[in-house]
Amino acid sequence: MRPLALIGLVPVVAVLPLATPARADFPCDELWGERNAVYAEAGYCFRTARGIRAFGNANCRYDDIRDVPLSARDRAKVGEIVRQERSNGCRE
């Protein structure tokens, strides 16, 4: 069996996204969604029409965002997203 000639072929490199959603190339809407998904998973009851449309309130348990129990990992994730939102000039 003869090896295939690779002359003239350009290697293709796949670029994988970062593990965290808080990247400079994420638009504000995506950062908002990622941040609020963490709160929705933890049982936050959204008050805004946007939040309710996106996540609903069917299984919510916490009216005050300060009462939502987040793991250290989720708190860190939200903190990074908030920093990125600020860096990107996103508005709440």
C-alpha cells in the first residue's frame, strides 16, 4: 500500500471554544442568557418580561436573587460573566 501524497494540502486546525461562556467575542445577549441560566437552574423567579420569556417561572423558588443558593463554581461563573459584561459595555 502506498502512502498518500500530501503535497499542496493545507492542514486544517479546529479551534475549540473556551470552557467558560464569558469570552470577549460573546455578544451581550449571550452573556445575559448564560448568566441568567445559572440563576434559572437554581430556582430564581424572574421578574422581567425578558427573563420570564426566556426561562419561565414554573419551577422557581426564590424571589430575591440574593437568596438563590449557588455553588462556589456557579458563583465564580456568574462573577466571570458579569466582569465580561462590564468589559463588553453590556447594559442590564
